[in-house]
Amino acid sequence: DFVKRKTYLDQWQELVMDKILYQLPLFSSQSYSIAWSNLKNLNSSWSIDKNLPNLVWEGLHEGQNNIETLNLEGSWSDLNPLLTDDGPSNVVTDLLMMNMLELDPSNKPLATSIIKEWSRIDNSKFKFTIRDNIYWAPSYNIIGRNEYSDELNPDRISQLMTGVRGGYSNGQNQKVTVKDVIFTLLACSNSLVSETPSYFYWLSDVYEDPIDENSFIIEIDGNPSTSEKEPYADFWWRLNFPLLPEFFLNSSDTTITQTISGINMTGLYASIVNTPAWESFSESAFGC
């Protein structure tokens, strides 16, 4: 079992560094977390969105006026995960969107997000199954809204953004499908729309399962320069990425483009990031 083997080695690594031969990781940067003493139940190994349900304030610290406001280190710049490159944007995106796959602090995959099951077909091929009956949240347009704006209502089409192909979500009409996962992975590895396509060089292919509409297959090659497909253990970490709405961000353009690993795809083109749909999504992103 690949996951059990990886977990076993991770545990040995921590044991060696902490108890046997104390040392700092040679190839990982150190990170530090600081919290006020009246904040309880914070686990710095988890992101803020995972911590929120458990956080408790015991009184107010100096300069704190309430416990209803979340203050960020600065203003967010872009809420499209493909284009996000700053801390505040990442925090807001984490609060708005669900990741394809969740990981625990030791990077063990969890069946708590969009992907609920997985199995290894062979050393380079994995099958994943997503949850059924999950729907995209309303594609509200929040640009220019303030405390005096009308209350958001998914039945008011004028308050909803429309995607590249004209589609919108009212919270009940757009179901999350395998197409969303495949689109997300292909977009992540396409330099036309992604800031970090090199993170997905290992993605040799991804496609729908021919039998189960809620499943998809990923083919992995950790070293594309060789004739044989090589393993790549860190692909689990790369699946820990926000799911993107294919119905909203993809187009019907038939131009063939390629991912960094050479997968042919259609729908994405050089100027798609400048379309009204992509620009509005960067300011009014929505999840599922």
C-alpha cells in the first residue's frame, strides 16, 4: 500500500530528527507561528480555514475589539488560485473554495473533500472517485458591493456572474463533476493560465473513467525524459489544490494547446485570462 509506506517513512523521518539524531531539515525552509495567549485550540499545522471551527477566544487581547472580524496581513490581489501568489489571496481562496483532495499535517491524504476514494491501478496509474450530489455555490458578482447593497439572492440572475460560455450557478443548477477535476489539473499545468505549471510536470495524462462517471484516471511520470514512466510521490500534495468550475472558466474554443507535459487540450487560449468571466472570477471567486 503506497500511502501506508509513505506514512511509515514520514514517521521514521520525524522520529530520527526529533528523538534519535536531532537536526533541522536540510531542504525545507523553517516556518514559525505566533499567536496571542488568549487564542485557544490553534493548530499551526493546519491552515486557517481548517482551524476556524475550533478556535476560541478567552477574552480580548490588546488592540482587539471583537471576535467577528478576520484581519489579514494585507489586501488580497487575485482570488483565482491559478494566478494567486500572495498570502492574503491564499487565505481568502482557502475560505471560499474546496480542495480536490485534503491532506493532514503529515501529508496523508484524507477522504474528506471532493475526492472520496482512490486506488492504485499500477505503479503509474491511479483511479480517483469524487463525491456525488455536490453543487457549485451561486456565482455571485460582489464587485462594487457595500453595506447598502441589496441582499444577495440566487434567484436574481442580475446578481450572478456568467462564465465564458454563458453559464452561471444559482447554487442548484451546476453539479460538480469529474470534468471540473480534469479541467483543474489541465489548467494548472498549462502555462497560458497558470503561474506554476512546472508543479505539474509529472501529469502524464488525466481522463474520465470509461465505466464510472464519478471517477477519473491519473497517469504519472516522475521523469518524462526517460522511456519508462517513473513514480512521483509528491503528486498527492499537488492534488491539494482548489477545485475550479469548468462550466464557468472553460471555453468552447477548438484551438489545441498543450500542458507542460505535452497533454493536448482544447478550451484554453492565450487571451482567455482577459475575458470578462476570468477577470470577474479573480474578484468574485466562488466554490462548491
